[in-house]
Amino acid sequence: GKRQYNRDFLLGFQFMPACV
Amino acid sequence: QEIVNPEAYIKHPLQNRWSLWFFKNDKSKTWQANLRLISKFDTVEDFWALYNHIQLSSNLLSGCDYSLFKDGIEPMWEDERNKRGGRWLITLNKQQRRQDLDRFWLETLLCLVGEAFGDCSDQVCGAVVNIRTKGDKIAVWTSDYESRDAVTHIGSVYKQRLGLPLKMTIGYQSHADTSTKSGSTTKNRFVV
């Protein structure tokens, strides 16, 4: 299936520390 | 032995790889020479790394554009994936640059990278924000203006996501009509 992400899920990553 | 949660180190892949383009109006150069590819990304984390790093639309000079398109599609009518398409157009008044522009553009980006239009997302090519003195514009570009069902589904979901009032309508114009118009307005193929 398609990788769909809703807005709240996406917004939750805005200020996450970057992956290393 | 340590068990590591994959959530902690695997980036979240997007359905598509996206390219962010920047246009700066320099009248001494051709239109194409003013268009620059900034970066590509294909994960949620890399989308935010780019978004958080660049200027908000409301801080750009008049005449500038951002365009976000699927990898392989150039942000111009002439591209094979755009030439039979059109756009849902949001026209903003001058006050809306302060009130609405940045949140509308972010919402547009989230609709694209999150594939908010379901199966119809396949018809989405990209989106453009134009910063203009006379009024800013945001548009979602799709690939086939004759696909009534897909185009109107995309338009109604988009209008809802922007939180536009029901009584307000937005229009969809084909690029063919926009590129051959004689006056300042292009007829709407669809409205929602």
C-alpha cells in the first residue's frame, strides 16, 4: 500500500533530534 | 545483548522522492536560468531538516517561488507530466501574507509528502508558492485536467485541509488555458 502519513504524525517529527 | 528499537534510528520513508526548487526573478536571465533545484528528500526526517533550514515563504522577496515536485518532474507546464494537467489555485490577498501564507504552504507540503489524497495522490505532480506584490498564490498541480473525479477529490480534500470556509470556492485551471489566455483571468475547469 501507499505510505500515507497524516498531518499530526508528520508534525510530530518537526523538532525531533536528527537521526545519526 | 542490547536490543535497539528500529524506530530510534530508521528514518520514515515517504511514498515518493521530492525535489524542492527555488525561483528568483532576475530579469537579466532567462526564466529557466532563474530556477534552481535546492534539494531532494525521501524521508519524513529529511523533509523537516530541509524545511527547518530554509526561509519561510513570507520572508522571500517578491518575484520568488518555491516549488515542490515529485522527483523527475520539472516545475513547468512543458514537462511531460504537467502539460495535460492543471492546478488548484489559492489566491491570497495582501493581508494573508502575514496571516495565512506560511501555514497554507506548510499544509500544502504536508498534503503532498503525506499522500493525503489517497489513490488520487498519483495524479499530484507538485505544488508552487508564488510571492508577488499584488497578491501571493499557492497551487497544487495535477497531471490530467480531464480526470474529473480525481481532480475534484484532490480539490475538496485540499480545501478541507486548508480549513477554507465551505462558502468559499477554489478553482482548477488547465495549464493549457493558463498558457494561452489573453486577459488576466483563466477560466475554471472545476470549482469546489
